[in-house]
Amino acid sequence: MLLKNCKVLYKNKESIKDILVADGKIVKVYNCSEIEELDIDDIIDVDNNWVLPGVIDVHTHMRDPGLCYKEDFETGSKACAKGGVTTFIDMPNTVPNTTTKKILDDKEMNSKNRSYVDYGFHFGGSKLDNSGEIRKVKNRVASTKIFLNMSTGDMLVEEDKVLENLFKESKIVSVHAEEEMVDRAIDLARRFKTPLYLCHLSKKSEVEKLRAAKKEGLKIYGEVAPHHLFLNSSMANSLLMMKPELKEKSDNEALWLGLQDGTIDTIGTDHAPHTLEEKNLKVTYGIPGVENSLELMLKELYKKLDMKTLQNIMSKNPAKIFGIENKGKLEIGYDADLVVVDTTAKETIKNKDIVSKCSWTPYDGIVGGGKVLSTIVRGKLVYDGKNFIEKIGEGVSYKNV
Ligand code: DOR
Ligand code: ZN
Ligand code: ZN
């Protein structure tokens, strides 16, 4: 495959390049002359549109298995492809919870040939202390995910001794931790020297805790979800219920600052689809996100974010933190996971266009900052701006972090 006339950020410079792909990898980033080549059948002229490294969303709840009436691997991965997400990592609060090797084996089997984009899994830490299971699978998963607060799915872990064992055994821990639970997680990470990933920071005080922990030299990373950047409690309604809940406008600002100064490392959507019926019937925490995160973040391009920061927080840092191999950068030797975006297209996000099985978005009516024209996974076109082409997604591998 040859992508012609790509606007790229390459070696820290904005330029127009051609990208040659072979065997799923980026092999050349150059200005190809017409006379050399071109015995390539698959040439796409992207017409000076931006080509970014594919988005890596390490925080998704695809509901498969067990809750497939909300989302499944196929529909969730479609939503990813449409949003420019070329790799997603799935959370363990599926049914049954991903807390044993056997359940992980089954989840992996069940996902084969069903995803448009590449994927991986977080393992779940259990209140019954499944550190023995963690030992068996830790090189096959992105992290051990531990819930330190109550949320959707019954995965809360409270006991000190159990938490200590889970931290001791894990390669890296991801936590759902709010407010004082952030301190508890940081303390465990400090004591057991376990790298820690703080999911969905939502509050100024939490950003400050992360900033201090980084200053101390701890291996602690932070994520923010687009809804905690773009929405706040003044907009709250029954659909906009999630954990952590929306906070104040001043928290939105502190979170943006955290991204700008490098305190917060990643964007993770916490894609948590529920049907509208469920949301309307009773308090149900979670909102979908993968389909719109890139177009939302692009709204702030050259305002709150420069192109380098955007690529760092959406692609490079997630891959680096979890050791996802060959992904996260538009560089020679890396997987050709690429997304072509027209940053001049300002399209209104609409419920009727949503391909996630839940069929709604909290961003209905908001104008996005760009349109995904193509999504390419390991050199294969999986979405062309309209159609979903092929379910070629595979499981990712991890190196030690
Ligand atoms: O709002 C949420 N929904 N927060 C979580 O932590 C879980 C998620 C879900 O799975 O629905
Ligand atoms: Zn959570
Ligand atoms: Zn979550």
C-alpha cells in the first residue's frame, strides 16, 4: 500500500509525505518520485489531509461476553474504526468477570475474527484474591484492573491484604479510584513498586495528587476521558450519569492544564454503552465514547492542544505505558495503523449516525473538529469514511514495561 500526499507530523515537523506500507508495517516515509516505483496496486491519494497514528483507546467496556445486548466485539470495534481508533483494550467487568485464566482464554477465543481493529484485554483483580491467576496471565494482558470504588459490575475490592497481594503480583495496575481512593492506590504503588495507571481522573484535586506522585519519581500515569474535559455538572441530565460523575467547570480547566503540562498522559474514553431504555428506566452509570473521541479532541487542535500533544496522548503514551508492541507511532518499523482525517470538515455529531449498538451519544448536536476519512489497521483499510470493510483485528502483544 502507498499513501500519497499525507500531511504528517514526522520527526517533529509538519510536512507532506508519502507512506509506503509492506507486510502491515510502515517501511518508508518519503517523497516518492513518479518514475521510481510504482508496481504497487494499492495506492491511495489522501489529498494533503492529515494522517495520524491510529488512536489507541485503553479504556473500553465492549460488554462481550455476557452483556451483548448493549455492545459486542463487532459493533464496538466498528465504532472504533469509525472514530479512528485502531486498537482498543477491553475492561474486565464483562460477564463472567475476566478474573481467571480460563475466562480470559474464553474471552480471547470468542473475540477471534470478530473485530475490525486490533484489541487487547485488561485482567480483573478480584476481592477473592486472584493473584495466582494474575501470575498465569500477566504477560498476555495490558494490566490488572482494580475497582477501588463501587461502579457498574460487582468488582469492588476493599480489603487491604487482598489489595496488597494484587499489587504485588501485577505487572501494572489500572484503577478506578476516586478522590481519597487515589491516595490509597498511590500508596500501594509506592509500597510495592508497581506501576500504576489512574483511570478517568475527573477532578482538580486528583490531578494535583498525580502531579505530586510524578514529582516524587513514582511510575504513575493518568488518564482523562473526553466527557470530563468537555462536559460538566451544569449540563447533567439522566443520560449523563457515569462514574466518576461530571464535576465543575473549574475541574474541566484543571484537567486541560494537566494534559498541557504532561501530568495527564492519555485520553481513554471509558466507552461504557448502555441502552437508552436502561438509562431512562433507572440510574445507570456509563456513556459511550470511542466513536467520537478523536473528533472531539480535534476541536481543540491549535487551541488547547498542539498536534504533537494530541498524538502523544491518544497514541504514543497509551502504547508506551502498557508496552503494546509496534504501535502508537507513525514511524518506520511500526504497524501501519493510520487514520486519515479531514480537519476542515465540521460535522454535527448525531445519534442517528452512531454505529455502537447502544445507538446514542452524549455528544448529539455537538460539532466535531474533523472527519475520519479512512482507518487503516496494519496496512489494511477497515473503514473508508462510509463502509466497514473487513474484520481483520487481532490481539496485540506486550513487552515488559
Ligand atoms: O460509568 C461507568 N460505567 N463507570 C465505570 O467505572 C464502569 C462503567 C460501565 O462498565 O458501565
Ligand atoms: Zn471506572
Ligand atoms: Zn471504565
